[in-house]
Amino acid sequence: MSYDPRVYVPNSYKTVLPFSNNNSGTTTGSQIELDTTALSGHPNVSGSSGALVIASGEHVLVASPFATIVPISSTTETVMEFRWYDVTNSQYIGVAGRRVLRYTTLTVSTVRAPCAVAFVDSAITVELRAVSVTGAGVNAWDSYPLTYLGSSWAYVYSAT
């Protein structure tokens, strides 16, 4: 099957997923773990070790991790690119997102794209991964203790 925006009903089933707080020290190639307990009852999608196990159907996956630089006093511009990874076939899928982190409020030099998006229509296991991290270290938390700064979010839209 292929995605056709004229017939696909994205609100047919949606589950919002928080991020696990196990994502300190996120490095290039590492998994950004999701809290998949909210998937209970979602058709054809379950969770395992912070990844999504897709049994069948059409699904749109979107993720936007909140991140902080480590050490937080660093003035280095840090770029974290993240993308959905097909564990079954060992390949990145969809469109990558990018967070640009700075301790100071100076203008950043790299374009930001806060969401990673993928369309899946086969039985595979997928996880969110940091494709690259340049600069200081990164923590991809569920949310920063100061909640006004933002929170991570991911969701799965599924046609039923």
C-alpha cells in the first residue's frame, strides 16, 4: 500500500508517546528511547525496549525530542540530528529532524527542523535514533525540570 493524503484519515487512531528519561548522554547512533506503555490498545503497534513493533497496517510516525546540552554552561553550538530507524532492515527511514542547542541566546548558524517523520506500511520494528551529535554532549529528556522550556513528544497515527 502507499500513502495517499486524499484517502488516508490520520485521526482514525492516534497515540501520543512520552520519551523515556533514560536518554542522558545521547550520542551519535544511539537510540532515543520512547515510553511505549501508552501503546496498549493501539491497533497493530506495540512497544519493546523503547522501540515500536509494527505488525501490519499504515502508520505515520512523528517525533520531536527536547534536548539540553551537557555541560549546560557550554557556549558551543551543538546540533543533534534524529531520525526513525528500521531495526528490521538496518536502515534509516523518513525525514530527519534537527535540534540546535546553545546555552547563550546568540543566533544559531544551523537550520532547525524539530520533527522526524516516517510512513510505515510493513511489519517492522522501528526506533528513534540520534543520527549525529556535533558539539557538546546531549541529553534527550522527556522534559526539562523547568516545564516552560518544553517537552519531548512523539505520536503514531494509524489507519484502521
